[in-house]
Amino acid sequence: MVIAAPSSGSGKTTVATGLMAALRARGLRVSPHKVGPDYIDPGYHALAAGRPGRNLDPWLVGEELVAPLFLHGAAGCDVAVVEGVMGLFDGRGDTGFASTAHVATLLDAPVVLVVDAARQSRSVAAVVHGFATFDPDVRVGGVVLNRVGSDRHEELCRSALAAAGVPVLGAIRRDDAVATPSRHLGLVPAAERRTEAVAAVDRLAALVARSCDLDALLRLARSAPPLDGPSWTPPAPGATGGRPETAGGARGRPVVAVAGGAAFTFGYAEQVELLRAAGAEVAVFDPLRDARLPDGTGAIVIGGGFPEVYAAELAANEPLRQQVAAFPGPIAAECAGLLYLCDELDGQRMCGRVPGRARMTSRLTLGYRDAVALRRSPLTRAGERLRGHEFHRTAVTYAGEPLFRWDGGHDGYGDPGVTASYLHLHWAGAPRLAQRLVSSSRSPSVLR
């Protein structure tokens, strides 16, 4: 089932995360998913479900991969819960492409609409009626009322919705105790507040369990028809010319060091799966704490996160910064990774692999990008098109020409050893990226 809402801020994450945890507490194997390019919500989903949170984004991977990726993540599970993004019908630009409704139709899944009932009663029915009838291909199977103020308020909302013919599957009272702290890009990631995040998810599970009809929600989920077609599988290295032969990891597998820890929490689960399928041994390192890269490292991946929050700590880890600066193999970095590779971030010394200075700004840069690579780098080839997503409040002043261009913009830095930009890429939509990185780790001076 898909958990959607009329708009952002209605309570989708509260309901979706609490529902995942409540169903898991019943002994069910729950598969957690998120529509769109969000990294933070899947972190809470993973805590709730005990499995990696996975993203479903038709723009980043293509419509044809949404159902296969869903089946891959849901393999062996009893129920799948998909949290939507923004309002139900909000997609790319002025279209419905990559919206929650778009993904629901690709999965042929029923929708549960979470409606913020604060400051309204009978009008809730008009809102739900509009959403339920706007697109006949989208099946709104029920409503969860959020921020209900009293028994009388709930009674009025239920009565109006009964007349509209849409079942109420839950009514959640206002509860400040379940609030999750936020900052400049949304919720604080679960990985940065593990103990508190676990407690918060437990509270959400209890809230949803006592406020929602879990049996009715499960019946709705079971009404989704079977999905035809195969599950997604990471391409084997034989599909692109065989396994790299570098020494370093177990059985001669090249070691790809992937940044983790509190400063680098953003990443899609499929990226590691693709690296392993391409022949790599994946080793996680923490730029805040580790003085050295993992033994035998042949390539580095530095994904997204919040280095701006930890700039002083990252700067203080000089041994690792120097090792990254001198690393002879390929490096792939995006957003937070780009900032870490720059000469400096908010005046703090970083690795100096990218000739540029990064700084926090008050401006939010957000949106999908249809980018064209201008030169060869570990991940890119000149003239190649890649779809990505930007989401940041920082800016980089580069020295030199950009790596990517798109309508109305440009960004990034690329050379034979570094691919770095603000673009978040979902490698399942371009599995050649993992294969190129692993292959080039065989010989840092040669890009294959």
C-alpha cells in the first residue's frame, strides 16, 4: 500500500514509519519504500522495518525499473509499505511524472490518504473526494486522519467521510511527543541520533497501533494484484567484460571504500549491491573517526550527507584528509562528497582534490536534472546523458570548467581520477557507473 497525502507536512512519514514498525511488531516481514530521491525518510523506515529502506523514482531510474526494483526490495516479505512524496499528484515540474500517484499506478497499489484534520471537520470529506476522483487510475482505498483534536472532532470527520463513501482507517490525535528534530534540509538523519531515533520509531509504532485499524490496512494491502515481470538483479561483471583482477580484497576482489558515519548518511541500497555485483569488496569508512582508508582500497565512493554540520571535525582528521588527497585510484563523490573533496568548506580545510571552495548559503537548490557530461572521468564519458537530483543549501566556487551541463545550469568537477558534483545519481538507472568504477580500480591510471 502507498501512504500519500494532499500536501507535504500532512503526516505521511509519521503514519508510514509507525505503520512499518507496528506491522513488524506483529511478526510480519515488512518491506519499506519511499517515492522520490529522499534519503532521510528511508533511514527511519529501515529502523522501523529492520530492512534497508529503498527508493522508487521513475525519473532517476526509468518507469520500467520501478516495479522490478520494488520486487527486489520486497522479496521474502509479507507486506510492503510505500511512503509517498509531497502531495499525491505532485510530480516533476507541472506534470505528474515521478509523483506518488505515478508510482502507485506503476505498482497497481492502493493508496491510503493521510489528511491533516486540524482546523477543519466536514471539509475533510471535500478534500478526500477531490483526491479520490481526480485520477481514475489511482485507487484511494482509505483515509487516516491526522492531528485530530477531540472525540467530537473525530466524530464530525468520520461522519462526513462516511457520506463521501471513503473508509476511515485511523484517527491520530495531536501528540508533540512523536516529533522528530529537523534542520536545514529536513529531519535529522536516523544515523546521527541512533538511540533517540529508535525510541522515536517505537513511539510512532505505539501511536499507529492504537490509532489505526491495522487489520483493515492489511486487508487493503492484500487487495493489490500481483505484479507481473521479473525482479531487478544487479548485472553480473561478465556482462561488461569480466571480473577485475586487482589485488586487495578477498579472493583478489578490488576494495571500494564507501564513506559512512554521521557526516555521510545518504546513499541508495542498490549502489552497494551494484558494486558487489561488479566484483568489488565494499568496505565502509568514517571520515570523522578513521585515520586511514580501509586496507587495499582501490576506489573511493563518498556520497551525500551533512559535512557542513561536521566541518570542524572533518578538518581535524588531517591524516585521512591527506590520504584522500594523495589517493591514486578513482574517486566518485556527490554533494556532501563534493564538499569534502574541495579545498575548503566554510573556511575549514578539506581534502583539496577538487579545486574549489564551498560555503553554506541561505538558498535551497532543489530539483531533477537531465545532465550531459562534458568530459571523461571515472564515472562519465563526454556527451553522455545522466539523470540526477540536486538538494542542498551550499554552493561551490570552482576553478575550471564544469563536468555537467543541463538546461539552465552547470556543475561539477571531473578529471581522470575524480568525478564530483552536486548530482545525486541512482546507480540502478545506470549500472555502468558501478562497473566503470570497479574496473578502473584495477589500474588507477587507466579508465575503462
